[in-house]
Amino acid sequence: MAHANPTYPLAGLKVLDLSRVLAGPFAGRMLSDLGADVVKVEPPEGDMTRLWGKVIAGISGYYHQQNAGKRNICIDLRADGAAALMIDLASKADILIENYRGDVMRRLGLGYDVLSAANPRLIMLSISGFGQDGPEARRAAYAPIIHAETGLLDRIARQGGFPLVDQPMTVADTNAGLHGLVAVLAAVIMRERTGLGQHIDMAMIDAMLVTDDQAHFDLEASRDGVSLVGEIWHTGAGPVLVAADFRIMWRQLMEDFAVADPVTPEMEQSARIAARRAAATGFFASLPDWPAVIAVLNKLNVAWGEVRSGATLAEQKSLVHRGSIAMIDDRAGGTRPVPQSPYRFSQATSAVRGPGSLRGEHNYEALTEWLGVPNEAIKSLHSQGVLMADKGAIAP
């Protein structure tokens, strides 16, 4: 790990990542990709995502994806002496990320008032479902809860005619992580002017609402002028999503591809629409292969996407061209795929910088580098139950 490589925009920044699952770890992963030295502080029970996905060399795929490039120390925050160790670490950090419920850090003796007293320059990002105070501050929240509370699931069911089910992507988490990242970087810039850090209260429900481009329809109880919705058309090559106004596309099908208009003068409006859609369905179904499908779509000049299986992402042309899937050391003699950093700079570097870590793998390395703690003192913290490590984690 090139912790201070000057070609990375955030080289030299130190980050403590106390977060678990996705929203916080995702923000920490992006900071690491941008060059920060991110040290994940994991509890003895481990991040639950260590149980999710294919396990190689003791590290699951989901955990690996969100924590690649970070170093790892394992601290029991409930143990005697743990709070003092965390305060020492925070005194050296630029940024601290946590996504516990609103009152947990205070109960651990690690509230922002305590940490900022030790380090007034500290920027602390707290991601929670419903904010740090208020009537729901202590509610547990994962992304599906926020999807439900912000109207997303209701809208999907209403517009698609589907039963109420959660969507298979944790948008509320990644939204909060990205907005948290923006806020952190803004705070870093402001700290250059003021010399002071600050506490950022990032509620997932806020991040979801502001990122929802369809929210104004529901907030104003209106469906006037609804924006384009992608439609699936089935072809001989497979399904394709087309984002186009059907009325315009239908005229083009008649003019450019001689699709016959099935409408008769006596038809009601609903029957006219149904008949034309049936004709378009038959036309797309007649296209035998992808070259034929692509030729038609290019002629129509519409935005389209192949409805592909996630298992074929490594074949997607733009992902291949951009190197968007990095092959990272799997610590077992091979490699494993991880999504690459999406940030492409003209005069800087951003990239995933190494594999995920075992719990406590860098107890010695990180505490020595950050605090100058000698090995014997670190061994003592292990014996006291403050520090822990997985079997096989690197140690002197």
C-alpha cells in the first residue's frame, strides 16, 4: 500500500473507519482509493459482511469489495483501556467515520466532544438512518428500511404493477456514503481556512430523499409530465431496455422500417395504443441477433441497454475499455475481481490499492506508525483483551 504516494489526491490524510456493512465502509473505501491511509477499526465480532459472498483466504467477497486497500486493527471498544487507545488514535487522525446508532459513540466515551478535545482538527462523519438526534435517532436502520420510509418501494410497486418487495441494490447506503464523502472533503477544504474540524451528521433518510430525482412528483402529489421510463423489448438476441417516448419511436418504426400501422378509424384510444405496441413487440421479436438489434436501435437514435446478467459484466465493452474491474491479489495465490475506483483524473491517480485485510492484521503496523507504540505494549494490549486478531493475521 502506497500510503503517501503523492500522485494520489488525498495522500497524507489519516482516516479511522469504525463503520460496518456498507454506508461507512463505502465512503472509507473511496477515501482509500483516493490515497488516504484508511485504518478500519473492527470489533471482535467482526463486520457482518465477512459472512457475505465467496470466501477466499478467510475474506468474503462483499467485505473485500468495500474494504479493499484499508489496513485493519481489531479493538474491543467495551474493554478497559479501549476508549483511551481510540482517543490517542483520533488525536492523530484527520477523519473518523462511524455508522452506529445516534447514541452509541457517546456511550462508549467517544463522542465528538471528547474526540475533538483531543484533536480540534478532527473531522468526524457519523452516518445513521435517521440522524444523531430527534425522535428516531435510536432506530436501527439498514438500506431497506430507508427504501421503505422514503417512498421508493411504494413507487416501484405502483409504477411497475409489482408486489411490494425491496430492490436488490442498497441504494440508501451508497447514497449516504457518497454524500458523506462530499461532506468530508468539503470539511477538509474548510479546515484549511479555519484550522478546525467538525462533526458531520449524515442521515441516510436525508441522503436518499435529496438523491431521489422522482421525489418531487410524490411531494407535490403529481404525475404531470412524468420523465422517461425505460421499457423492455424482447428480441431474438435477448431483452433490451429502450429509453424513448413510444409515440416518437412508433413514427420512426413506420417511416424507417415500414412497420404497418394496425390502427383503424373506429378504434378507441386504448385499443389504438395496444395495437401499435403489439406491432412494435412483433417487430423487435423478429430481430434475430445483436448486430440486427443494434443496427435498428442506432437507426432509431435512442438510448438503449442490453439487459445482461451480472455474471457477464466482465464482458461489457466500456467496463473492459476503462479497466473498471480490477483483479486484486486474493491472498491465496490468485486474483479476485473488485470494482475499480470510478475517479479518473488528468493529473492524479485513484485506484484500489490492495486486498481486504484480516481482523487485526495491522495491529502492530498501524499502532507503531500512528502512535509509536512499541511491540511489547501492543502485546500487552492483546493480553488485556483490548486488541484482538484473526488466526493467521500478521504479527511480529
